[in-house]
Amino acid sequence: MLDWYHVAQGHEHEDAAIAALREAPARSVFCLGAGWATPVSVDDDIRRVRTELAGNGLVTMAFGLRGADDTGMETLARELQLADELGLRTSMHTGSDGTQRPIADMHKHGLLRDTTTFVHGNGLSDEELRMLADAGSSISVSPDVELKMGFGAPMTGRALAAGLSPTLSIDVVPSVAGDMFAAMRAAFAAQRGLDGGLRARDLVEFATVDAAASCGLENRTGSITPGKDADIILLRTDDVTVFPVTDPIGSIVSAGHPGIVDTVLVAGRVVKRDGTLVGVDLPSLRTRLLASRDRIAEASGVPLDGTWNP
């Protein structure tokens, strides 16, 4: 999981987010960046957290870029230079309404990298998508939220046609479920509705081997291969929602859901067995989460009756 973290109000928030990822029984990438439209430099924060996450543990680091349309090309160039210096992969949200050419502008300034993942990309021209492919960049499609928030049609098919291997993302869990099964299904349905060209296997590859490569982890995870870490998910085939399973890949994409996840291994350690997380106190977490939600809602004046419309 890549955690696009651009809401920190200080070091305490950053440290708490890292601690949470370390406590979670999962492999993750902490992608730290400045808040949207924030002009303040985050270089010192990036250096500090890079020192904290300097190794190759289960929690690694990436740099969340603001983008030239947010802070200007000079800031983007400086942040990419810092990422290169620290050996960090980068991620950036991007898109176009047809009047802007953000990728072409980056290409003109020599700022496209094979270590950058561009999120969304709705509205980018075919020429710009080919620029990304030529640079070795990757693109992450967030199909559910892109459709719900009116970003435009997910770029899955056009990205493939340009030579890119898309990955999938959620962005953002207050709006859609943090469920990769649902993301696969949404991307599949949206593209099949346009041209019928995707296969179920394509979606599974987007969510596994292609995702690992976009995070720079293709040598450690993404497939069951000798020499890689044992990150493995076992799914139930006897659940009433998927039984009988004739085509496993098709069933995963068309009918899969978190409820059929029986066993999970992360780097060879069992973290979920018989459908239950191992060593995680869920009742305590639920209590803390409700208290946090109520405190934040009260402080911000947000009602919890479903009437809030941001």
C-alpha cells in the first residue's frame, strides 16, 4: 500500500503516521508531501523522514510532489532534484481540462522520470501519455473516485494504448471504499463499457506485479517468484458469494471482496488466518477510531448525520 500523506501539520503527525504503518501488519510506502497549494518548502521534512526510513524494511518512503500547476515549475524541479539526491521514488497527481499540458511542460523542462508515478491523468492527451511511456513513468488510475467526482473517464485503456502499464489506487477513503477488489471491478467495468478490450487478468496484473514495479518493489513483491519476499493472499473459494469458482481470475475481478480473504502472509509472516487478523486488537482500534472521529467532527463543526456536503 502506498500512503499518499500530504496532510501533516507537523513532525508529530508524520511520526504518528509512520508509527501506524509500522504497527499495521502490512507492507507500505509512506509517500510524504506538502499539502495542496502550500507554498512552504517541505525539504527539511523529507530529509528528516528519509533518515527515519532509510532501510529496506516493510515501511519504505516516497516523495509526494505538488506539481507545477500547484506551485510552479521551479518548485517541482527542486523537489525532483531532492528526490534524486535522496534516492526516492516520486508520485504526483495530474490531469487536464484540455487547456493545459502539464506532462508536455514537464517534458520540455526535462523533468519526466522512470521513478515517478502520475495519479489520475484524466484529460491528458495521447501525446502526453506517450511521453510518460517513453520516460518509463507509470500511471495510477483511481476509477471509483474519478467517476464519482467527475474527473472524467478513467484512463485505463488509453494508458495501455500508449504503452503504459496502469496501476490502481483508491483516492480517497472518505469518498470510496479502501478495497482493491472494488477498484479492479470499477476499472474493468468502466473500460469494458467503452471498448470491451480488457481481460480480468489485466486487472489482477495492475493490482500486483505492475503495482509493485511502480513502487520500486518488483524485486521483493508482486508475484510468487523464488527469491522474492513471501507476500501472499489466500482467498476462499467456498464462500457463497463466489462459489462455484470455475475461473479463479475472473471470479477475483468480477465477484471478489475482502470477505473472502482467508489468509495473508507478509514477508513470510502470517498476519491473517481464517479470516481474522493476527495480533490486532480490533475492538480497541474501533473505540479509538470513533473517539477520534467525534473529536475531529466537533472541532471542525461537521455534522455526523449525513447532511455535510463539502
